[in-house]
Amino acid sequence: MIKLNVKNETSRLRAVVLGTAESNGPIPKVEDCYDPKSIEHILAGTYPTEHDMIKEMDAVAKVFEKYNVQVYRPQVIKDCNQIFARDIAFVIDDVMIEANILPHREEEVEAIDYIWKQVAEDKRIILPEACHVEGGDVMPWNDYIFIGTYSGNDYSELITARTNIEAVLAIKELFPNKTVKSFELRKSNTNPKENALHLDCCFNPLGKGKAIIHKNGFLIEKEYEWLVNFFGKENVFEITKDEMYQMCSNVFSISEDVIISEKNFTRLNIWLREQGFTVEEVPYAEIGKQEGLLRCTTMPLIRD
């Protein structure tokens, strides 16, 4: 059995699911894409190759090995994009919640069935069908749960809107002792620089009381300001629109003071080291072309 434990984003990682780029399938058709950044790269002829993405994910697996983290991988499904393990399920405390994700992606959930079955039955939760949620929008933070959402009337027309208000309310009910704080995110089906696909695309809490944030990712300025005040202005690294587009907020914490980051995030990585973090740099720019990065490809199961 796997005894789950995830209270926050930064406690020492012991076990994690890392997605896989194996048998990733042909380049998708534009009309089959889930996000504007993938579309941009398909049209430009720069969509990432399976070979490059496997190499990038192997680099992350090596970092996990270095820190003695147990790594689970999804079972490989032929011609299926299984890179973004964070979308399909997430852990809060000792409970695993299966995400109701976009239709056509149920296969991805089945690929981690062997992990799901190792979790005690009373610790496995499938939300009601009306609740749409993806793990990139959900962040346990000790007594809080931060959730990115979108409640505009055009929700159903936005393939980039992944977590609805029904899911926020359901999670509130599941964790009555925690404060659930939701944030309205800016969505665009067509412009990747105006689209925060998930909360972790514009915000990420780090160890040592620090955080990364991008103001324009939030629809409501007051909600953005709440977060800045919560962490303290001096502890927050503000990223630009271009840095958000490059996925600068989507790093991944192995512990309070060790962070995996993309090697091209020069400005961020310098700042992180100045704050006393150990930064494990990996090449992940090809994966980033699909509007997801390090946090999106990992799903923590156990943190100390």
C-alpha cells in the first residue's frame, strides 16, 4: 500500500508520479489541441519531438534519483500524450482525488490505475461528474488549499478553462478544516500570452516563504494582491508576460531548499540562488511548448 501524505508544495519529496513521453503519438491536428501554445508550435512547425521530450523527462528522473525520491511512471499507452501527470489526479493530505479532466483523456487516468489501487479504498475519491478539476489548479498549502478557477459565462466555450466552481465547492466540503481560497484566472483559447492554463502557470509557492507570481494571470486584482500580501512583497518574484509564456512559474520543489528549474530561466534561477535555494537545472523547453512544465509533469504522492 502507498501511504499518501502531501500537506504543501515544498516539504521533502519521497514519492512522485512522473509522466512519460514514450509513444507520444503523431503531431496532433490543430482542432484536437487543448491549449493555444501547442497550436502556435504546430503551425510554426516547431512542435516537440518524442525523442527530445523523452530526453528531457529522463533528466528530471535523474534528479529524483539523486535525491532518493521513488518515481512511479504511468503505464505507456500507444500514441497517447501522457506527459502531464498533474492533470489526472492529485493528493491532498492522505487522500487521492481523481480529476474529471477533458473528455478524450480518460485513458491517461487508467494508466495510473496500478497506483490508485495501492491507495486505501477510503482514501480514493472521484468527484461528481459536474465537478471539473485538474491538478495544476490545486495547491495544498498547509492550512490552505489554493485553487485556480474560472466562472465566466463562457466557461464551456473555453477549452483552457479546466476547473469550475462546482469543483472548488466539492473540495471545500471534503476538507472542512482547511481554508479553500479560489482565484479567477485569465483564459484565452487563442493567445498563449494571455492565458493562464492553470494556477501553477502564474503562481507557485516555494520554500523559505517565497513565491513566484504573474499579475496578469489573475482576472481579479484583489485576489492577486491577497497572495502578494500573504507571502509579503519582498518574498515574491514577479515574472513578466514573456516569462509566464515560457512557464517560469512552473518549477518544482523537492524540498524547502531544493528546486528543479528549466536551465534557460536565467533571471529566475539567479534570484532563487540569491535566496539560498539549490537549483537543479534541467532542459525542459521542448515540453514547455505544450503549455506545461515541471510542476505539470509531476504528481507528488508522499512528502515528509
